[in-house]
Amino acid sequence: MDIQIITREGEPEYAVLPWAQYQALLKAAGIKEAPSSPAPAPLAATSQDPTLPGLDQLRSLREGKGIAIEALARTVGISPSYLAMIESGERLPDAAIRRSLAWELTVPGWRDES
């Protein structure tokens, strides 16, 4: 299985796996109907609330707290190269990664988004 584990404070919090593998697990567990795939919510690269920092400020927040990109990436459960792509605006993280980043960087406004 291709599973990504996302941790918070050193403890596993989320397990992310491909949809087909999720469906196979549900079938093996005897669950007949799986919830349908939710429609993806539009992601904004910047915050709508001017008092909250947007993802475009992620690098400066991380550097301001003195956290190395490798350390933050591993704590959140992603690769340093993927975090670099998020910081540069090449990729938009999903809700689980945004929540993990918010938690690690202590940005309350990001924690509330889903």
C-alpha cells in the first residue's frame, strides 16, 4: 500500500492512501457503500482575511520561527521538495496538510479551514 502518514507532535494523526486502496479496504471490511468522493473545494493561494497570512507567506513564517524546511516537512509528513513547491506556489496543499502546517506554525486561521 502507498500510505502517507501525517504526524502532529510526533504522533500519527492522519493516514492518506490512494482512493482505489481505500475502496479495497472498505470492501474487505464488509462495508458495501463507500461515501462518494467529495467535490474539491477551491483552494486560494492567499487568505481572504487580510489579518491572516496566506500560503504565499509560508516560507517567511517558517523562517521567522527558525524552522528548517526539512524539519517542518518531516513533521507534517511530506517531503522537503513538496514543501518547497508549496512555498513557491507551484502546488496547493490539501486541507490535511494545511491543518498540519497551521498547527506546526501556530497560525490559528489556517487551523480552522477545511
